[in-house]
Amino acid sequence: MLVLDDPMRGVDPATKQNLYGILGEVADAYGRAVSGLKRLPPNPAATGAAAALAGAFQAEQRAYSALARAAGHNDRKGYNTARGSITTAGSKVSAALGQLSHLGYVSG
């Protein structure tokens, strides 16, 4: 999880723009992960866990997009809200991966 406490303090404008771009790339990576999950052949035993993981990845995607948007607009309230959303979504990802692990799947 990549979360900056104060993205504006002491960072030059070019570096800030690079950081916002990286946050957007993280969000895009979660979106690609969701697409990949949806293309996997269905396994009836893992349907619920896979759906939970896809939902958690979508939540991560939304949260990182919101974080990038808030950081880019110097929106501290939005930034803090997005940080909380990232933490919540991360917990959901961990729980879904745990469900899949109990079914014999390995993440790496």
C-alpha cells in the first residue's frame, strides 16, 4: 500500500506530478487485475472468493484514483478519505486472498 502522509510538503511541482501519475498507475493496475480475474475459467468452489477479490480490487482502484485526484487538487479532506478507503479495501483484499488460500490457491 502506497500512502503519503502529506503529499504537498517539501516536494517540488515536477515530483508531485510524477507521484500523482504513479498513484494513477496503481489504480490502473488494480483495474487490470479485475479484468484478469473476470477472464479466468469459473471454479464453482471459488466463485464467492473470486468475486470478493474482484470487488476488493475495484475498491482499491477507486480509492487510489480518489487519492491521486485529491492529492492533485490539494484536497486534504478527500485525501484523508481516500487513505481510509485504501486501508479498508486492503483489508478486503487480504480477506479474499485468505478465502482463496483455504481453497488451495496460492498468491505470489
